[in-house]
Amino acid sequence: MLGDEDRAERLIALTGITPDELRERLGAGQASRREVLTALMDFLMAYEPDLLACAEALDVAPDVLADAHAKLNHAGNAADWGA
């Protein structure tokens, strides 16, 4: 997802997360990883071209990502990058 420079810059601009924070939070405990994954999935779902590009890169149908997004959000884990 971050292999595309424009997409990576948009992710940073919209979420406020830095690349270092992203790496740190993905390596942290399960709750922090879930928050990061939720924020990343929210980002993908907000702009269909990103969703389609990510699905293609992962060789999965876009509905697989949409289902993952729904499951993460159903679990009640809203990402809060301002915390």
C-alpha cells in the first residue's frame, strides 16, 4: 500500500502518523496493531482507487478488504491518532 509515493503521502497527511510511528505501532502490542490496521483500512475504504490498487497488489478481491474493514470496525476499535 505504501509502495506508491502519492498514496503514502496522502496516508501521512490524513492520519498524521509518521512512518516511524507506523513501524513502532505495528511492532507493539495487539491493541496498538489493531488501531493501526483499523486506520489503514479506514484510509483504503475512503478512496476506491486505493482500495482497488491494494487489492490488486495483494491479489485478493476488494470485498476481502471490505470484509476485513467491517470486522475491525465491528470490534469497536476506532483509531485515534491524536491520543
